Amino acid sequence: MAATTLTDRKNAAISRGVGMTTQIYADRAENAEIWDKEGRRYIDFAAGIAVLNTGHRHPRVIAAVKDQLDHFTHTCHQVVPYESYVHLAERLNALTPGNFEKKTIFVTTGAEAVENAVKIARAATGRSAVIAFGGGFHGRTFMGMALTGKVVPYKVGFGAMPGDVFHVPFPVELHGVTPDQSLAALKKLFAADVDPQRVAAIIIEPVQGEGGFYPAPVAFMKALRELCDQHGILLIADEVQTGFARTGKMFAMDHHEVAPDLMTMAKSLAGGFPLAAVTGRAEIMDAPGPGGLGGTYGGNPLGIAAAHAVLDVIKDEDLCDRANQLGNRLKQRLESLREKVPEIVDIRGPGFMNAVEFNDKTTKLPSADFANKVRLIALEKGLILLTCGVHGNVIRFLAPITIQDSVFGEALDILEASILEASGK
């Protein structure tokens, strides 16, 4: 069936609120490649928005899910529990940063994990306020929207957000915000708007995702930890996009000298199957009473089985090291274009969580038009890219870490050609 026909059907049947980056309708996929309904092949540098660190249909993930299908697909863990849920919790408790006793819960989406982290923090502290950062993204539920530091398209038209949520600037020196200024904004917030003794948690992405792939400086994270400890505030690390080898370590917080009290995870946890988690200090995780946490589909057996396979693949295929290798190759290729492409203002990101940021070469202002032009040219050449950033002027790279060298090399050639063409070279 022609894609145009499918697009017409989509427009007639599906809410326009479900935005679409491309008009590609997938027919099949393997590792870092997708074929559409017309048989055209694309290299996937979006990976379902950071969901497929282990690639489309990794054989070990598929085998684990097929095996689980032969046993059972759903019981609701709160009704009839299963050992695989317990074992995965044990594995995450051991893998996540922090030399202290931990516990875990499983839910279905990243937004749900964030919601539950806030619930747990409030229950543990007896406080209600939460502080987040400008440019951060934490989901499309109402609490997720309230925490998210970007209005369009996430908050516009949806009315009042939940109260007791405050924002401070995220430290991005490229855009004139130093770590000291960000910390000063927090202290000003405590002086002018909210008593720190009423703050339950501060939530932060160790590397902002939708906000533009800006890494939190190590010194800033350490200072944030100290500030939280000073006031009895819990530190929540949102690792929904950064987790599971993407940044060259299992978690982005492993790049820092401090550990969070709570961590949210989703996306690449289960290799394409819906699964999310909250892991944290055992005494904090135990604050809600029985029945206060959970959900009908939370910790679905198929997602749990997939997640076990994902963790095995990351270890056995040394994907953390692979992420560093791929990220270095990508950044080197982009750096080689700086002299030819004046629109490039920054190339960044740990491991294989990388981004390139563009400004207009005349005005020197952020250029969403240039970033989108690169994206569209690359798409026509067979490479799927995603933009991001508060100004929409960043291209983020989220290819599977399992991508074959030959396919990766082909993608880099397309990327270079697309940037040069967009720049008129």
C-alpha cells in the first residue's frame, strides 16, 4: 500500500496531536536498518527515540520473548508474581550507582517512572515541592509536563499544570548559563519562592535529552548532591534516555562522583518492549504503603524477559566500550566539517549520546531551519535523524550501539554529504 494512502488514512483516523517526524511506514527492521512498505531501506539513527541501544530485533532479545510467550504473557505481578520480575529488580539494584541497599519497582513508561519517583519522594520526605530544570523533558502526563522545561509542544493548550513544581536554568555555558549561575538560581529560589524544607526532590537528566543533549558538568552534579544533602532533599536522576550503555557507561550517573537517591529508567531497558523502572535507596523506596505503587501492566513478563536479554547483551558484547568507539568516530567526522560548515557551533556528548548544534551563519542565532534542512536531506538519502533542543537547532544521534561498522560508515558518509549540501557546499 502506498505511503501517501497510509498518510491519508492516518490523518483521517489518528489525532493530529500524535506528531510524526517522517512519513515512513515501517514494514520490517533489523539492527540499525528499516525497510518501508515500498521496500526502501533506511539507516535508523533515531532507534525509536533511544529505545533500541541493542538494535531492532536483537536475536537474544527475540529468543527471550519467544520463550516467555510459551510460558505466560500476563498475570499482573501484584496478583500472581513471577521470579523473573524479582531477578531483574535484583540486577538493577546491583547495577545502578550507589553503594547502599536498593529496591526497585517496574512500570510501563518513562513518564510513569517519573510520576512514581515523585510519589515515592513525597512519601519518604513528607514534603510536596519538586524542582526541575529548564530544557528538561520528563514526559507527557500532567506531572511529566509540569516538570518538563519546554512549553511548545508539550504544555501548550493543556491548561494549568500541577502545583509545587519549580524550574531553574540548566547549566549550558554555550547559552550563557554557568554552573555557578545555575546554583545561584537554586539558592535564589529557596530565598524567594519555596522553603527548601518543603522540597521533596530535585530531578535532573544527567545529559538532557529533548533539551539538546547537554551533559551536566561533574562539578555541578557534585554541588547539587551537596545542596540536597544540606536540606534533606532527594536527588532524582532521570536516566530514561541516558541509560543502558548509551553514554559509554551503563548509566550516565556513572560518569559522576555522586549517586542519586532515586533513578528512573525506561526506553532501552527492554530493547523495544514497554518497560520502565524506578530504583532507589531501600528505605526511600519502602516509604509508600502496600498498594501505593504498581499498575496492571507494570513489569509485564515479556518486557521483563527482554530486559534480562538486553542486560546480557550489553555485558557480553561490551556495548559500553562500543558506544565510546562509535561516538568518537562520529564526533571526529563532524569535527572534520567545522572549517567548511560555519553553521556548526558545537559537537558534544559522552559515549554514543552525541549531538551537533547549528546557528545561522549570518545572524549567529540558533537555526532550527538549518537543522531541519539537514534532517530532510539525510532522510531523502536514506538516513533517519532526529532534531531536538529548546530552539530546535540540534541534531541528536541515537543509532543502535550494535550497528555494523559498514552500515555506520555508510551513515557517516550520508550525514557529511547532507550537512555540506545544506550549507551550500
